[in-house]
Amino acid sequence: MLRVGRRPPRLLGMVVEVLSRRRVFVPMTRITGVESGQVITTGVVNMRRFEQRPTERLVLGELLDRRVRLVGNDGREGEEVTVLDIAIQQLPARRDWEIDKVFVRKGKGGC
């Protein structure tokens, strides 16, 4: 979800691919772990096909390898970089998750 104010963007859930290559949405409140190639959940998963809303972004699909400009007051304002990886964290004492860090590379090349 796009960020509000100065808070980092929140993660509402994950889009996972299930049998028959169908993509479904799993809320972050249902996810108990992420392992190699697996998302571990509790409860029942709604198998309705995922449809993206205008205020939502797919981190892996839309942000990785994207060219962006840095903002801030550290003297690198406006520098063009490529997003290579994104770290998420679960907020303490809450079930919310948010983007914690973004790893970028300077210059024109992605990798």
C-alpha cells in the first residue's frame, strides 16, 4: 500500500501462486512464516483470483529493477539509482508489516 505521511509503506499481504497457476491474495495477518519457496499460513485462504487495486503495489513485480531518484537531505538528493532488493519487518507488538530497507545501486546498470 502506498505510504501515508512519513511512515514507510505497509504490507497488506502477499500474492501467491497456487495450483493451476492462479494468483491469490493472502493477508499478512495470516502469514506465520516464509521459507524457501513456501508461505506458511493459518486459517482458510480465499481462493478468489487476485485483482490489484489502484493504491496497491506489487513489490517484486513493480519495484525491483526500477529506476528511482533519491530524496532526502544527505547531499545525494535527485541521484538516480536502481532498486535491487527490499527488506520487510513486522512491527513490534502489532501484526502490521512494513518496508524496512531498500537496497539500491548507483548508475545505469541493474545488476
